[in-house]
Amino acid sequence: MIRVVVPATVPVSALPRALELYRELVEETRTETGCISYELLQRADDPTRLLLVEEWESRAHLDAHTRTPHFVRLVALLDEVEHAEPAVIYSKVL
Amino acid sequence: MIRVVVPATVPVSALPRALELYRELVEETRTETGCISYELLQRADDPTRLLLVEEWESRAHLDAHTRTPHFVRLVALLDEVEHAEPAVIYSKVL
């Protein structure tokens, strides 16, 4: 199993639009094979700072996810309203 | 419910010691009231970069956690072998 963390920063004015896109991304992604969890978090001290936290059965499932039509479409739209840092892949140690 | 994310960097030479301390911290913390999950992740591309990912029923439960003897003792010992960034508190949006 692998974890993926993707920090993103969204201007306040673009938050409603970004959350709308994330909602669609989350709903579609959770139906994908191998998706264990896929959640969007928001910093308590700064609502413009979001964190996508994902858990996948394998790297292959994650890679397949990034090739799905909804991922490609929605990430392109999100890129117009947010600055996302590169995804970081983790494994669980404890 | 709240989430807490704590990034930390550990020199390779100190990893065994840090993981030993984290193991104790994780085992003790998971028995605490209000602790939903408490996991240590390690970056796939850089084993010196760790990430503690926590979920608590409330801020009060988290605050109580930081006052427990094991937390105080183990974090002090971890501080000797790692550089931890400040904990960041999130709420789940989606």
C-alpha cells in the first residue's frame, strides 16, 4: 500500500471553484479500483492551504488513476485555480 | 474530528533510533482516548523524511495527548535525533 500527499494553495476567491472541482475528483476517484482512501484536508489556520491525502493498494493503481479521463480533465481545471506542489509518495512505517 | 500532520527529517545514521522512539510513541498514543489514527509514513524517494499523520476526535483530545508523560518524554528524545517541523492541524473537507 502507498500513500500520496499533495499540498495545494488556492486564492480565497478561487476556493469555491476549487472545492467544486475537488468534490468531483474525490467522488470519481473513490470508485476506482485500488483506491483505499482519498481525502481533501484544509489547514485550520489557513483555509487557502489544502492537502490531498490518498491511500492506494499499489503504485500501479495510482498510476492508472493518473491516466483516467476524470483525473486528467479535473487536474487541468484545478491547475487554472490553484498552485499544487508535486505529489509526494510515502509508505507506512508504523 | 481533526487531522494533524508533522513532517520530520532524520539523518540516516539516526533513523534506527528515531524509529525505535516513534514505535513507542505510536504504540502508547494509539491507546489514548480520542485517538482515531496515528501513523508514521516515510517518503519513498527519501527515507530521511518522515511524516506523522494523526486523526483525533477533537482538539481537546489532541491537547490532552500533548500533555501525556509518554508524549513529553518521547518527543524530547526525538528532538535529539531529528528536526521536526511544527505540527499542522487540518480539518477534513471532502
